[in-house]
Amino acid sequence: MVADPLPIIVVVISVAMIVVAVAVLGVATWLVVNWWNICQAKNMYPELSTKNGFTARCVR
């Protein structure tokens, strides 16, 4: 009797997708925290704007 490999493949792919999602979320969190700290060091606050295109900047 031969075991069906499909359940194992589905589990491996699901775990890989979760690992990638966690890594992306970690990088995004690091970027936002870094941006916040850079703005705070300049005594400013971060601002996202869609005026004249998408911009991310530090403002007073």
C-alpha cells in the first residue's frame, strides 16, 4: 500500500507560506519603527500622504 503524499505537500506549503508571511510582517514592522525613530530624532512626526503621489515624510 502506498501513502497519499498530498496531505504532506499541503502541510509543507502551508507552513512555508506562514513563515514567509511572518518574515514580511517582521520587516514591515521594523521599517515603521525605524521611520518613527528617525522622525522623533528630528523632533518631528511621521506622515503618510497621497497628495501629489504617495509620500512618507517627517513633519512638525
